[in-house]
Amino acid sequence: MSAEEHHEVYAPDQLKPTNRRRAQRGAIISAVVLLMFFWGNQSGNTEKVWLVVIAVLLVATVIGDVVLRKAGLRPND
């Protein structure tokens, strides 16, 4: 093989399609579970800020994925 040739190497599990709906539901459920810890026994607000930020990022990722797929910018698996 010459230095010019380059072949991508993939593991078999990388080529297997994932269940997108299950991943989206998992992200939403995780965000809800994180927000349930909002009313815990924290003495400061730092934990609450992190919980909200992570939950918002999870939901924003799901919404961004849906928008990009509808716009045709991401492939529908």
C-alpha cells in the first residue's frame, strides 16, 4: 500500500445503526431525572445551576438534532 492510499478502519459496532428515538427519549428522561434532584438537600445554589445547565444542554441537543434532520442537514438513519 502506498503512502497515498488511506482506508478508513471501522469497528463492526460503528457501522451498526443506533435507535435514534430511544436515544432521544433517554436524553429527555435523563434531563427530567436531573431536574428532580433540584429539590434536594443542597445548601448552596451551585449544584442547582449545574443541574439546570446540564438538563438544558440535553434538551437543546435533542431539539437541535430534530431541527437539523428536518432541514436535511443530518442523515436519517
